Amino acid sequence: MNMQRAQEIAASPVMANVTCDGVPVYIQQVFEDNGTARIYPLNSPEQEREVSLASLTEQQTQG
């Protein structure tokens, strides 16, 4: 995922369909200096972690 899109998703009040390793996640914050983001799985908010933006995928909704 590119940095600009990750920042848009993190700042948006609308929930985006983003996954990390196939797991739906919420992007809390994007770190421009090292190209990472702080995320957590939607079903486990206590499992925060920092991952590379390259490991995030936005699933496009159809319709």
C-alpha cells in the first residue's frame, strides 16, 4: 500500500477494508519516516503491532 493511501485511510472516519497477511486490520497511525504503520486486527484490538506498508492490502469493494 502506498503511503498517501495509508494516511488517507488512517485519517478517515470511514472503515476501509484493509488486510495484513489476510487478516482484516485497522490502521491507527502511519509513520512516514520508516514506511510503516501501527495496526491491529479488527477482532483483537489489544494486539497492536507495527508493520511495513508493503504488507498492507486494501480490498476493493465490488458493486
